[in-house]
Amino acid sequence: MNKNLYFLIALFLITISCGKKEQMRSKVYKNYNTQADSALKYAKKNGLSTDFFILVDLSLHSGKDRLYIWDFKKKKVTNSFLSMHGSGKKRKSDNVTFSNDPKSYSSSLGKYVIAANKQISLNYGFKYELEGKDATNSNAVCRMIVLHPSNYVPNKEVYPRKIGKSRGCPAVSKGAFKFIDRKIQKSDQQVLLWVIG
């Protein structure tokens, strides 16, 4: 076998290897176009940011990224992170339960408006208050449902393992919170966060 043939085979194998790595790096997301269109209409109507919104899809496994930054102008998910769901009253159960009851410890579906300014938190360092805008999450403020960082949320996906559970807050990793915080602070308008499941 001559040198040229060896070279071509080596080049072919390197090309395949690089292609596989690139496929692994590029994530495939569910189609959220319908939610994004609805979110943009809601944002325009209510004076919220039309640059981006945050979508949390609790139908997905907790070990997978399920909090998404949707860029309205690019019309796609630009960033994704792990996010906790509420433990519910049966804390040992892995099932996601939804409730608006103040003592449920469950996640609440619906649209939230993220407070313009973060607050200092003794438990989390910083937090953003979430104001529920639907009948399904109207008790968010009295339940103290907030967007906050947690030591129990890793920066990267851990599927098939699960992450910890919260008392209803869509908690994220410290790294994710820093990224989201910067985006919120740069926004001239408050930002929509929408929990679906």
C-alpha cells in the first residue's frame, strides 16, 4: 500500500471522527415554535422583553437540559440548562406534580414575569422573584417561588441520573444563574418565564 493511499485513509478517518464530535456538540431540541409565537404575542401585549424569553419544559427528564433561552429574533433556542422541579408532598416520588396550592411544594404551570431586580437571599445568594400571571400559578409570590441558583444542580446534563428537587422553584446551577442574570440585567424590559409540562 503506497503512502498516498495511507494518507487518504487517515484523512477519511479524521473527517469521520470530527463529524461525529460535531454531531455530539449540536443539541436537538423539541419544536417550540408554537410556544415561542404565543410568548412573543404575550410579551408585546404586556410590555415585556421582545428579545428573548425563558421556557421551562418539565415534561423532560430532570437530568436533561429543560430550561431554554429562546431568542425571538433568531427564532430558536440559543442556550439550555438543567432546572429543578418541585418535590410535591410525596417527596420521595420522582413524578412531577403541578399545583398552585401554597403548601404543595409542587411546580406550577403557566407564565411568570421575572422581577426587574434580583434580591439578596440568605439561602441562595441571589434570587429573582417570579410573579405568576395565570390561574395555575397565581400564588407564586405568596409561595415564594423564585428563580435562584442551587448547589444541587450541576452545570451539565447528568441523564439518566436525576437532579435534586425544590419546593416549587425552577432552580438552576450557579453557572446557569450567572448567565441568565447577565441577560436579565441587560434587558430594558422585564422578561417572561413560561413553565410547561
